[in-house]
Amino acid sequence: MLCLKGIEYPRTHSISSLLDLLGGTTTEVPVDRAALIVLTPYGALLRYDEIGPTDAEVARMPDRASLLALAARVVEWAGHTARR
């Protein structure tokens, strides 16, 4: 979405930072910000065992199915919006 809007963005896994940039446009993301930010650790931290989550962090994470559904909803919205 940022690219489509012509907004320069940093290479980051911080969904919060990216949403802040998108917030300056008329584009509304159809998913609650807090729900999206939950996905941030999956961009990098959880991909590497040496810096991966602690057992306590894993216990607080939403179930995989709900996270996949959330990600799929955002990808579908982005694709639909891009085709307009």
C-alpha cells in the first residue's frame, strides 16, 4: 500500500511504523491496529532460533489459525485495493 501511494518507507519489520506511514493517507486498513501489531514478531524475531521467543512469550501468542486468518485478510484487502 505504501508503494502504491508513493510513500517511501524504511526496510523494517515494525508493522506499527509502517501503519504510521500509511496513516497519513486516506487508505484505511480493515483490521484493528492492535491486532496487526501482534504479527510484528513473526516478521523476524520468531524466524530465528537464537533470538526466538521465550516460553513465556510463546504462551501469550494467539493460536496459529487466527494469525494466519488475520494475515490472509490483510493480503486479500491489499490485493483488492491494488487492483482498483
